[in-house]
Amino acid sequence: MKLFKTVSFFLLGSIMLIPSQAQEIIRLNDTDIATLGIMLSPVRNIDNSIGDSFPATVVNSPMTTSMLNIPYAGIIQSWLVEPGQSVEQGDALVIIQSQELLGLQNEWNAARYELEQFQFEMEKDRILLDQGIISMQRLRQTQRNFQQAQSALQILESRLALAGFTTESLVALEQDNAQAGSYTLRSPAQGTVDHLMYSVGSYAESNTPIASIGSQQRWISAEIPARAATRLSPGQVLRLQGGNTPLTLRQKDSEIDTQSQTVGILASFNATTDYMVGQVVTLIIPPDENGVHIPGDAVIHNGNDTVVYVRNAEGFEVRSLQLRPAGADYVAASGIIPGEQVVIRGGAILKGIQLGLGGE
């Protein structure tokens, strides 16, 4: 404060406060401005980089996310991938030990043996029919038994195919029972392993998701206050604070949450990003009207008035503006034009000069 008083007193002779069409002018030359440490910034039209800020969470694209479901209950024996790892469709992800699968494999073995028996009986009865030993009715019954056994085996094989087994792999398993009851799940799609939901040794019920595979495309999810959500519409371009990649609003809920008074939204990044699923980011909701962006540091509150100091040929014009909040900054609908320079540091000094302060 003492330095301010000294500098202001020194400059008092060269500083003049004069009226100009109902606006005050603080006359300062370039030397005065440099001595006082005043900094300026040009104003510009508002864009989608300014506005109110709200937390959002990075999520997988709901259009491409694949869940890895466990078809048969069992214990996670080994994960073959890690979160964040890129995978191709068909890559092995996890090995599961399952008593449920073991029972199904035993049923398959019994059904295959039964089918072989009925096939033998059917071929034998054909020979006996040709020899006139049995009737056609007997052969038809044997054929029906064979067809039923064949259908039962096909049903079991389709169920085992859910665990990745083929007829060949099941026959090979019969020769080596060491891996009985164990099966490997493979990636349903190309993408990135986002989340492993069970640890090794954990038990998972059948039809339970145990991992998620996402694409490289990321979205964000956010709950926006209803008052701010009125500014949003699908297709609108949005930005994150400190981020260079724009987003496109894809979805806006049609109903307001009655408890939180918020509206859920989803937006997609327009390009591949390094954001990780679950990362919390800050979403900027731009103002709903056009105007000029006024930095928050430029605004001086003088009673009920909001004032900015605008550089002109004579010095600084003390300009009163009607402003609307836009996050940490403001928007002016009129009274200032893009390109004009406003004080963003040193406004308090100019206010002191304006009020006639500065001397002892």
C-alpha cells in the first residue's frame, strides 16, 4: 500500500480524471501504465470455451462398449490381460474353472456315447430288416431314437460353444482330462480392456459381466442443473476446461431428476483422446446468448455498478456495463466491442485514482 501511495503521489501531476460523454477518462501515458504495472487484454466474442463449469465423467461410448459375460458360473483362475491393454476380436482374456461346465461336459460325453450306441443299433436293424428278421416299425423306432439322441447332442454342443468349445476341442479334452471344467473366454470385439470386475480366485455367477471392452472412442456423462440444461441441444459443440478436443452433445434427458433437479447428458469426443474411463473432467456450458467475453479479472464492482477500464487514445475510459455471469467470467450484450482492450491487472489502482486516492 505504501508503494501504491508513493507511485500514485508521484504520478498525480501527470494523471487527469476528465468527463467524456457521461463516461470518465483516466488520462495515463505509456510510462505511467508501465510504472503502475497495469496489464491489458483485448476482449472477444464469446465462444464455447467460456461459460459455467460442471463436473463430468469420462465413459465408454455406449454405442460400442462390449461386456464380457461369464456363461457358466465358476472361479476366475487367471486373467490373461490387464486394464488398458488393446485386444483384437477373439483374443483370450480369462481362464475360468467351472463345476457347472464340468457337469455339462460329462453330459456331452454321455450323450455322444448314447448316440454312438443308437447309430450302431440303427445300422444293425437295417441289416436285420433286409434279412427279413425285424419289421419296418422296429427300424423306424430305432431311427427315432437315433434322431432324438442326435438332437440332444447338438443342444449340448451349442451350450458348450458358449464357453468356446467345438466338437474337435471336446474330443481332444476327452483324451486329456486335466483341463476338464476349465474354459477360456475371448474378446467379443476389438478395443481396449477398460475394467476387470473380478479378481483371481473370485467366484462369479453365470451370465454375470466380468469385464468391459471399449473402443478408443470416449464419451462423457454429466448431470447438469436444469437451468443450465436449457442452453443445450443435441448436436451442439462443447468443450472441456483445459482441453483441446471438442465434443458433440449426443443425448439430453427429456425429464428432470426430481430430487437433484438435474438433467443427464451424454457427449462424444470428436477425436481420439488420452482420457481414461472414470476420469473426472470439467465441462463448460456456454452462455445462451451472444455477446462479448469480459474476463473476470477486468470487472470492478462499484456499488451496484460493474465497471471495466477500457484503453483509449487518452488513457482509460471508466465504462459501466450490464454483465451476465459466465463461469468465472462475464458476458456483455452491449457497450463494448471485440478488440477493445480492458485492464485485467491494476484495476484497483485505477479505481483508487478514480476516487481521488493516492496522496498522503
